[in-house]
Amino acid sequence: MPKQEFFVDMTCEGCSGAVVRVLNKLGGVQYDIDLPNKKVVIESEHSVDTLLTTLKKTGKDAQYLGTK
């Protein structure tokens, strides 16, 4: 499965917790959250658009950075 890297404007554990919640609801994803660098790497068969839309549901600024 491809690994996609995203920037998410997370400033605290609560922010990263919101990311965890929306990704778990989406299902079929494995992810690694790098809070200090505000990055989320997601391994999934979902499209980049679906993943980005899901991350934006946290209310945080989210941007696609590319394939890892």
C-alpha cells in the first residue's frame, strides 16, 4: 500500500487525538503521527482526496505533501 504524507496543523495531544479519531472512523488505514513536525503519514488504499478530506474534518489546516 502506498504511504502518503500530509501536513496537519497540530499543536497539542488533543489535535493529534482528533486526527486519530477521524482516521479510525475512515477505517482501512495505518498511520504514524509526528506531532512535533506536524506531519501524518498514512498507509491506505483510499485516495489522496479522501484522506485529505478526512483530515480536514478535524478543523485543522491540512495539506498533501506527497508520497513517502
